[in-house]
Amino acid sequence: MESEHAVAFGGWVAGFAILLVAVAAVTVAGRGLRRRLLPGWRGPEAALASSVLAVAVLVVAGQIVGTFGLFDKWWLAGLLVILAVLAEPSLPPLGGPTAGRDDHAGGRIPYGIGDHTAEDADPSGLTGDDRSAGAPAESGWARLAALVGVTAAATAWLGHVVAVYQRGSTDGDSLMYHLPFAARFVQTGVTSRVVPVGPDAWVAFYPANAELLEAQAMLPFHHEALVPALNLGWLAVALLAGWCLGRRGGHPSVGVLMAALVMTLPIMVATQAGTARVDAMVVALILACVALLVVERRTTGSVAVAGVALGLAMGTKFVALPFAGILTVGVAVLLWRRLRPAAAGWWLVAVAVPAAYWYVRNWAVAGSPLPLTDLKIAGWGFGSLPDDRLAELEGTALSGKLGGLPGFQGQTLWPAVEIMAGTVAFAAIVAVVAVAAGVLVVRTRPFGVRHVAVVAAVAALVAYVFAPNSAPVFEVRLAGEIDERIVALNARYLLPGLGVLLCLLPVGLAGLARRGRILAEVVAVAAAAYLVYLTPKTLIGHGEWAVQGSDTAAGFVTLAVGAAVVAAVVLQARRHAAAGGRAPSRAPAVALAAAAVLVGAGTRQVTSGHGGLHRYEPALTEYGDLWDAGRALHGQKVGLLGEWLQFPYVGEDLTNDVDFLVLPPHDGVGEVPLSCDEIRRSLAGGGYDAVVVQRGLFSIDTRWLREVGCVTGIPGADVQFTNEVGAIVGL
């Protein structure tokens, strides 16, 4: 049935035109900046650098227009076009003349900008240029394993994305704050304000680079039609970074399989594919940073692009900070001593620019760039939020559970490991491979960036043990699996460090000569088999990420069709070149036009209300019914009490302004109102048209019934819908 509030055809046409312009502008800007910073680069490393720079252009452009309250599709598209024009490499590149044309013969990576360094010289004695060109021949078994493994990973991801478009997303974190952040940016046009989304005050201060990109995906159609597909892009970036790291060690297949393994763990696929969560972006950017840092012919330009990738990760999620802090300092010291001081300066600037925005905002609002932590030393520095605002974080670190909570290991920890990795045995094998990779890299000489990356990765893993919210355990257990699921979910904090260690394995194997090649083939085949095993896996019995066999089959068919089209384009282009054709091949243009048509048809299907994106079918029935009733609200201001799953009430066309009610009113770090008097005070002067009261997902508390009574006691209040988990009250 067609949605009552579907996006009008005229609005869709304008939005699609804006989308095409924005995509073209970002592509041109990313490639242009790469050609200016890294003249002569080509191949996978060039594609990775262009991708990182394109994302940076999007993020910085969004921050600029959003700071001035101009976060709108027209302003954003205009700024992107201007940036694309300015990025054209017709001007002299930063640091002096180019070292070669973009189509540099032989496929090797020239020096680029500034001096190069070889402190990460190839331990096997092969030249960096040959490695970058992929000269060391891998066996057919390794390449076949990579093809099988990547196909399995992509199929698993696509199956989840198909499920979301078919039956809707009920991912908790997406509905709680990722999508509400993005929707608020779109609705207000402002990105510099703190957005109150729930009772946990610290959430309002999370960095939001990913949500900014999601908001930009919402702008063309005023609809989240494109959001479920965004993390597929981060899967592609992670795989590309893994391939580049593998090429650095002469085993690209192993590198891409290690990246695929990290991205296809059950906990990663379930929470990232088709959702608005941001962990995939963090892992992909950190892998991209390391891949660009360990390139053999390091230059000021390559260092700067790597810094941009790291800064983007820091501006996406706090979990990136332990790794980023050590890597930033370590790389700066190495560059200062071995390349030149200017390179260290460019590295620090490149890290800071895409990371600083949200931390400066927090400083302006809360008096600290990181309000979750007391940053004072001897009375100097920045304090944290008040203790009562951080009370829910007390005792939630894994370190406090391992020795102080009886039965935690057997009842929660090991079941969580099995949920995260498929089986405890597989988790143990992955851990052993990660440790071996770190040891092999540390053994190589001379000391260089790859060693700093290992130290940073280990530090990130250790930080997970002490990180707040790494292992929250609920006092009221609604079901035997609640705690282990939550602990497994938050084990995502491990994945950036784990991913770096695994993807550095080819670099470590490069020092073992023939034995390294044999080990690489064994690892490749084993990893591919594991990925095939993981493909049908999901979080058993969890309604948030329900996937059917037909979804996985549809994902595989989609992948096969896309691969066939790409293969046909590549083959036709090669035949055209072999025939001595001077005119450009038309195959890529035809393929891009076909892709645009498919995207256009898909977005129209979803935005017209014919898709299943807002069905919320995987939800518990009572919550799904409540959210369906909330869809009837249109163009209203809504106050939310109780459970903070708020995005379903924003509306299909983002027309509802939803506030989580706090005291004092409209304060992002306010306290939750408890009494009837406090609830009415939080509503006073807000101009609310309706109030939604929800029971908490992990609670059997009946307080929500009292809250409904408080709201219905307001003169003129009218109950529009009620069931076992909540109510919608018109005012």
C-alpha cells in the first residue's frame, strides 16, 4: 500500500538530480586532490587515497555549511561543486612540481610530494616499487581463496541489506541516536549543536562524522532511502585497504581476506550491514590509514592522506582514540627524524582537521572536548560531566567483571565470544593469528611505522578491557541471553586493533621467504573456508537483525550481476585498448549510466512508500505496532518519554520534530523527569503536539504507565494509541 506521506515525484526528481551532481563533484574532488598530493600514483593505492579524500571533502563541506545553519541540499551541492573545481590538478601541486603523470608507465608509485623514506624497507629484499605493482606472484590457490572469501563476505553483507529494504531496520543504536542525529541535522540545518536523544547524557557528545554522511544521504530526498546501503561502501574501503596492505608484503590475497574476516564476523555483519551504525567506517578508515602509511615510497603527500583517514576515524567514534593517539605521536616522531619536519607537520594537520570539529563543539558546550573523562592533571585541564550524569557508566568496564563478578566468565563472557565469532574455537584461532602477525612484524628490521602500528593496535585492544560500557550487565535479566548479547555487541570496540594486526600479517610473512609464501597460502585457504562458514550466520534468535535465506540468495544474485557487469566493462576496455583504439571506450560510461538508472529506480521505489524500509517487521510485535501508529504523525512536534528509540516517530519524510524530554527543557545534558510535575515542566513552552511514552526494551518496570497517567492528566490530552509497551497521547 502506498504511503500517505511518500516523497512526491517532483521532489524525487530534484533530489536525484542533486544526488548525481553531488556524487560527480565528490568523485572529481577526491581524484583531483589525490592527483595534486600524490602525482603519478595509480592502482589500488591511488583508489584508496582518492576514496579517503572524497570522504574528507564530504565531511568538511557538511561541517562548513552546518556551522552556519545552511545544511541544505542546495548549499551543500553548490559547495561541493566549488571544491571539485578548486581540486583540479591544473594548479601546481602542494610541495612543488609533480613527479610524473597520473598514467605513469609501469604502474609504480613515484615519490610524489617531498622526500621519501625507506625505513620500512622490504624485509625480503624486494623493491617497494615491485611490491606496489604486485610483482610477487601468488599461487592460484591464494587468488581463488581471495575470490571465494570476498564473495562470501559480500554475500553475507548484501543479505542483511536486502532484509532491511524488504522488512525494515529495527537496530537499536540506529533508532536510538545514529539516525536521530542525522535527521536533526537535516531538519535544523545546523550541525554544531548538541542533540539530546536519551537519558544517557554522554551520548549527546559523541563525534558524528558518520551521522553527518548519513544526513547528507538523507538530504536529496528528505528520506533515509540511501542510508542502509552506506556501510557497503565502508566494506569496500576495508577490503581495498586490506589488499593494499597485502601488496606491501607481497601477499595481497591474505591482506584482503584478513580484512574480510574482521568485517564478516557475525557481530559485525549483523550490526553494520543495512544499519546506521558507525563501526564499519572506523575499521575501514583505520585500515586505510595504516595501508597508506606503510607504502614503500612514503612521501609528505601519502602521509597527509593517511592522516586524513585517521582524523576521519577519530571524528567518527571515541573507540578510535586509543589507537589514534599512539599512532599520531609515534608517526610524528618518526617523520620528524627520518623524513623531514614538514612531513610531521602535515601529518598532524591532516589528522586534526577532519577530527577536531566535534571535540571543539563539545568544548564549547560542556567545557571539555571529551566530557566522558576527567582530563585534569594536577588541577589543570578539562573536567568531565557531573558524576550523576555519568552514573550509568559506573562498573560497566570489562576489567571490573573479570575478577569481581562471580560466574561472569562462564555465564556471559564465553557465550558472548561465541556470539561474536561463531564459535569459541574460531575466536581462539583468530586471536592466535593476530598475535602471530604482531610478533612477525615486530621481528622485522629496521624499526618503522609498521612497528608503531602494532604498538597502537595492542594499546587499542588493552584499552577495550578498561573502556566504559565494554561489558554492561543488567541487574534485571529479561532472558538468559540478554547480558551475553550486550557484551558481544560491545566487543566491536576490539575490531579496529584486531583488524590492524590481522591485515599486517602479510607484511610479517614477507620476512619468511619461501616459508612465508607457504604459510600465506595456508592462511588464505583457511580464511576463505571460515568466511564461507560465516556467510549464513546471524545473531541467533535476535529480532533486531532477522535475515531469511531468500535475503542471502538475493544478495548473492545482486553480487553476481554486479560482478558480471564490471567484468564485461573491464574486458571490453582491454579489447578496445588492444585494438589500438584512440577514442575512449564507451563501456565505462554505459555502465555508469546503467548504475544511475538502477539507483534512480531503487530510490523512487523506496521513497514512494512501496518498499519495506518502514515496516519494522523484525521488531517485537508490540513495539512494531507502536511504531506503526507513530507513522501516522505528520508535521508534528513530539515529546518522547521512557525508552529512547525515537527514529520511528520522525516520520518517513522526516517531518516530525522529536525531542527526548529532559529537565531543564531543551538541554542536551538534562535529567530525565520522574514526577508528574517534572514531566509537565519538561513539556511547558515546548509547543508539543503529541507525547510518546515507551517502556524500556530491557526493563519490566511499570513506571511508563504512571508517565502515561501524568500526560493524560494534562487538559486537552487525548490518547491516540496504546498497547502493552507504550502510548501516543495528543496534546
